[in-house]
Amino acid sequence: MISGYLLLDRAYDDERIRKFWNTSCKGLVIVTVIWAAIYVISLQFLTAGSPQVNYAEAGTLFFSHMWYMPMIIGMYLSMPFVASALNHFDVDTIYQATIAFTLLAFLLPFVTLVCKMHGIDGVAIQYCLGFSGGIYGIYIILGYLVKKGKFLNVSSLKLWVLAIVSFLVCILFQYYAFVINYDFFLWYEFPFILLGSFALFELCSRVKTVRFYSWVTVISKYSFAVFLIHNIFRLPLLPLVVQLPFSEPVKAIVLWILLVVFSFTAAAIIYRIPRFGKYILYMR
């Protein structure tokens, strides 16, 4: 949504497209390759001499979060063309198309999911939204519509209610899946993830003055670096946290706090090495 908000409401020509690819896309590709190599090497060291660690599972643990990189690179490569296309249409037309795509990409799979959870198979409709960017493209277009002020007529109270209700539905739905022993985990295609995040994003866009601006700036600067680094600490910390005498939710919170602290500290150290912050962590 942030990408759609900041990058789609622009005019692109051939020169600006090449400049955008050179300044944004090239750096992301380089960072992706570097961190894939770092993870491969780290995995060899962390699993060496550890028979209790399953190599395949450890690899999945390491690379599971890297799905984001090829996805966002693909979106960035297409962004200038999408922005140019959007400039030829009225915001209402784009809004109507977004609603139609959202129903196809979120509502229909949700209906299919609920039916499968209750033993009803075969309830599915074949469709393909790949050329549109799929579910991730919808998030980006929603960010663009927020930038255009399409939802300013919706009161902040309604948005807060939508955000809170969506959050509770996500928790209850995931808990219900655990109770009935159904293999399900929340992901971006879950409709209430979309609704809740959209409501919060629209609310944030209305904030005129940012409190604790210096702290927000630091978090913004280091957040992507923490994302890149955190899995290096995740594998050695996980066996230790699992042994703690706490409930599973408390262990998850402890692990999260430790990963943030270690990753943030590592990012701060690496950033101070000349040129490393820019090229290794993609920090601006």
C-alpha cells in the first residue's frame, strides 16, 4: 500500500522509467542475491555438527521470508507502466475495477476455504488475476486510491471499527482452524487481513502530525534491514526459546523481542561500515 501510495501517483516517461529501475529495482536485485548467498553460507555453519537440526526444515526456515523479494521486484518493474495506465482513467473507474478484482481474489477463495473446513469440497471457481498483479497488486492499487482521497468520505470511527473487527476475526478464525485441526494460516489473501490493513492505512494517511517523529524515522530506516537479517538469528534462538517454561504465545513474544533486538543491533553495526549499509542492507 505504501508503494502504491508513493509510486503510482506519478508521471513516467522513458527517462524516468530507466532512472526508477536503476535507483530502485537494481538495488533490490543486488540485495536479494547477496542475502541469498549469505543465507546459504550461514545455513552450512549453523547446521554443521547439529544432528538435531533437520537440514531441509532449516533451509525452509531460512528462506521462507524471502518470497517477498521477487514479488516486490516484479511489482516495481511494472509500476511505471501501471502508473501510466492509471493516469488515463477516472478514479471512480479504477475503484470499480478494484472492487471487482477484490471480490474475485479474496471473497471467492474465502468461501472455498470455509467450505473445505467443513468437509465440502469442489466449491471453487476458476479464474486468473496474474496479469493484474494478483492479491499483491490489489494492495498496491488500494494505496493509490487512498492517495487520491477516494475514501475520505468514510468516517474515522467506521475505519477504527473495521480495523478492530477485522483483527478479532483473524484471531478467532485462526483459533477455530486450530480447534478443528485444519491446516490453515493467515496470509495476504485472507479478506480480513485486507480490510483491517486497509482501514489502518487510510487512518494513518489522515495523520497530519507524526508524534515521536525521530523514533518513527529510525524504525522506518532500519525496518527493511531487520527483515533481511532476522532469520540469521532465528535458527539458533528458536531451540533455546522453545525450552523456556512459558506458554506458546509467551514464547512467540519472547522470540519476537529477541529477534528485533539482535537484528536491530546487527543492522546498526553493519550500517556504520562504509558503503555496507547502502549495498548490503539497502538502507537510504
